[in-house]
Amino acid sequence: MTVHVIATGGTIASHFDGAAWTEIPGRQLVDELGALPVDVEVHDVASGPSSNLSTNDMVAVAERARALLATGADGVVVVHGTDTLELTAFVAQLLLGTGPARRPVVFTGSMRVHSHAQPDGPANLRDAITVAASPTAVGREVLVCLNGELHAADRVTKRSAASVDAFHSLPFRPVGAVVDGAVHFEADAEARRPATAMTSDVPLVTCWPGMPAAVLEAALRTGDEGRVRGAVVEVFGDLNGARNLWPVVHGAWKAGTLVVLASRAFTPTAANDDLALLGAVGAGGLTAQKARLAVMAALDSTPDRDDAVAFLHQYALHHDAGERSTR
């Protein structure tokens, strides 16, 4: 059995020798783990902070994983900086989809540098290789493996830049865990069709209290006064936006733009009568950043806006927390 490791740099590979910072190559990161139960091949494809990665870079990582699976890899691990790990993992999820036969793709990284007295990178990398080699991970969504927890790429979010326990899937539980070298999953994965391409013409606009409508109007137009094909607007609460923005959203939808509303707070809303009247769809629990990536994939992988909406809805995160308190 052979697991392939795609090393893209990040904190896990950052080493300070007392005088200067260096980047540790992926092969050394793997070799430092000692004996492993599977063969590991390493591919160094990038280096440095993941905050430097473009969407095209993320697509290239996902396509590299796809190519390795197509040529016989039993599993793929992507070593990645944590700044944008959840985004590249979600790009991979969008492009690879989820099906019963797809072999595991697992992202990992670290919150502590390689030269830290107690680095978390080695344990994370060992766990990720273990998951990538596990038959129980076949047919799963793209996974993120950190701190002994397994998260689905569409749910996971970095919640801290200063803690080893930096990633969560709230309001959901992690989909699994690695305990004493054994891989456990709590639930079955949902099948999702893969995207075929990703466009780049999708702005993300974050609203602020009192934002002029003209700001949103400008963001939804192209340089030649046409409309962008799709846009994500981050609003408030349960997809609530200021009333002065409603005509802009409605006008963009009538002109053919796919307008998706997302929220900083988690809300599973994907569709309702109010959104239909406004001319928008909800992000279904995806963060605004991930909703933008999903729209990019939907627009270039479907024949029309209705099918693009259907593609987005397969990523709606279903969650019922019960009725709101009346107190």
C-alpha cells in the first residue's frame, strides 16, 4: 500500500535554527516520523505561507491529488499551512466530489513550527497518513486531520490562530477521530457530484452596518457595466441584510447573476420564500469564503443558473437546533 504526500509548506515545515528560518522539505517531514506501516511517496509542490496561495494554486493542489488517485495512489495526504487549509481542502472537495469508491484525501498541518520544543506537526502527519491508508476512509469526503480529530472539508473552520486546538466543525461534531492509531468515523458520508471547473468572476462582499447600496452595486458590476455571473454577499444573522441593499440584490438576480447570501453566524438556511422574493439563495451553512468557492465551481460546472443552484444545495449543511428560545 502506498500513500502519496503532497507537501505545500506552511508552519509544519517552518524551522528556525537560531539564526534564520528555513523550509523543511516534505521528504524530511515524513522521514522524521520513523517507521510507518505503509510506503510513502512525497511530492513537494509549493513552499511558504498558505496565505500566499491563489485559488488557481488551490485548484492545482486538488488536481495533483486527483492525478495521483488516478494513477493508483491508495490515499493522498496534503501537508498545508493552516491559514487557508480549510479553503484548499474545500476546493479539493468540490473538484473530487464524494463517491463510494474514491480513495482518501486528507489535509493536515500544524499550529507550531517544526523547531518548536513540542511540535504538533509530527503527530498530525502520522495521523493523516494513517487515515489515508485506512479502508474506512474510502468513500469519505475530503478530510482535515488535526489534533486527533477528523473534520469534513465543507464544515471545518479555523477558530484560533494561537491554539493547537485550532479547528472545529461547530455546530457539528467532528466526523471522526484517530485514537491510538485507530481510525473511527461517527457517520456515513453524503454523495456529492464533482465540479468540472472553477470560474474566477465571483466577488465576495462583506456588509457592514450602514453600508451604502452603491458599494454593493459596484461590486456586482463588471468593468464594461455588465453584471458578474455570480456573487456572495455576507450579511447578518439568519441571512438578514439591510433594506437599502434589497433592490441591488433583486436587480442583480433579474439580470442573471447568481446571488448567494452567507452569514458570519452559522445558519443552515438555503432557500425560503423571503429569499425567493428577494432573488437570492442561501449558502446553507457554508462560510462566506467557502460559499464563494462553491459558486465558482457551480457556475463553471453546470449549464444554467437553476442547475448551479442545485449544485450549491448539495452542500447545504442540514442542522436542526430546535426552536428558538422565547425568553
